[in-house]
Amino acid sequence: MSGRTLERLREQVRTRHYAMTVHAEDEMDEENLSIYDVESVILTGRIIETQRDRVTLERKYIVSGQTLSNDAVTVVAKFSAAGKVFIITVFRE
């Protein structure tokens, strides 16, 4: 399941069908990461955990991967009802 989910995440990144939350953008700035770093994490990484929100039952995917400069970074993302990816947060490992 996570292999198929990871491929869906990657396809949305490749086709630019994703959006960043304000929180994710703030964290990118704080961690000195670019959008290309975030894309690289998803394109090179793996899903290390899946979480389910207790209230909304939405699944969140925790992806661990490498930035363009090979730094270890984690991205938390989810799919919208329409299938678009939302990047919730980003942090260095």
C-alpha cells in the first residue's frame, strides 16, 4: 500500500499538483529549505509512517528523504478529497 501511495505522492509533485500550508512555508523558511528541497524529499524518500486523524479520519503520510544537498528532512503530507497533495509541515531530522 505505501508503495502505491508514495507513487501517487511523487506523481502529484512531478505534475505540480500540490499546495503548501502556511505552516509548512513557515517551517521551510525556519529550516532554510527551498521548495525544490521539499520536492526532492518526496521524490527520493520513503513513507516511514502513516497516521490517521481521530476526528476527520484523514490519513497523513510521513516521508523521510534527502534534500538537494543530501540533508535528511521529513515531510508530512496528505491527499485532499480531490486527490491533490497538501504539504502540512517540513522539518530536518
